[in-house]
Amino acid sequence: MGDMGLLLDAVRGLPLTEARSAALIHHIWRPGRFARLLARFSAPSIAREFPDGTAPWAGMRTEEEMIRRIVRLQSDAAVPPLALVWTDRLDRLFALRAPAPQALMALADLARDMPAIAPAVTRIRARLDTIAARGIDLQTVIFDASHGRTTMEYYDGFTFTFQADRAGWPPVASGGRYDALTRVLGRGREIPAVGGIIRPGLVAELEARA
């Protein structure tokens, strides 16, 4: 299990400009691109020259859009780099993968340095308490902070996968929370939404072997 809301809150809590924060959030489901952006924002910016020319504007963007882009790039050059301590904290969070009780302790430690994730950690603790109350051993539940980053792009909250103890098998079931998708489809109106898939053929095969 994981929680994409945890990672989104962590990025929003970084001491970054609104434009840089939005860029990282936009690419959070693309780890490679995200890492390159984070490295760029953690290093001194290089000023870019945009000399005036007499050639006509060309391309898919309008002149107004291109001027806004140039202004944004010029202003971005004056932004100080993100302190490496924040990069380290973010790397530790994104790499966290452990049985749920140990992961929860690690998250509590990280929340002291990253206060923005504290509400998400509280939600995760309550979720795990509910799972334990159903008689499930939390040591058998793996919490992976980056779960869902590459396979469930529209999920923005709790994510889950059920794996069978069978080598080479795909997930028996997977899903998660996607409130943000309903906001996009509803043109600003959002409703709580959770969904998932179950592969009945795999479930039937597991039952046959039980």
C-alpha cells in the first residue's frame, strides 16, 4: 500500500516558488523527469539570454504565450537553489519501503523535519489501525511510499495492490483513491472516489489451489 497524497504534500511543503512546485507536482508520476527537475532546482540557476530579433514569431504557441514563457524563465534565474537537506529528505521519503509498523515509525521521524506531511502520516496511522482491527497482521502489509507513481497516474491518495505468493503473477487486485480525477471531469466539482480492479481468473485459481 501507499499514499500519493503523502508525496504530493511533501512536494507542496518544499520551500519553492509556486511555479517550481507546480512543475514538480506535474511530473511526480514520472520519476525520471521528476528527478531531473529536482536536481535542476537544487543547483544555481543559469541566466538565459533572449535577444530581441526582427524575425516573426513562429510555432504552435501564440506570441503572448511565448512572451509569458520568456518572462517566467528570466525570473526563474533569480530563484535561489533548493537546499540539499530538502532533497535528502525527499529522497528518503520516496525510497521508503518496509513492513507497515516500521514504515510508520520512519514516517513519524520524517514528519518532524517535513511538517507538511504530518496530516498524511496521521491518516496513514488511522488507516493501519483500522486494518489491524480487522485481524490483519501489519507485518504482512508492505508500505511503499512510491507505490502508484508509475502505474496509477490519476490516483492522488491511498493506493493498494494485492499480490499472490506466485512467481511471475500480476497483481490479483489493485486500485486507490482518485478525487482529483473527479475534479477534472467535474470541471472543479470534486467528489470522493475510490476504485480498483480484481482479476477473477487469478482469484479462482488461488481458490482452486487452496
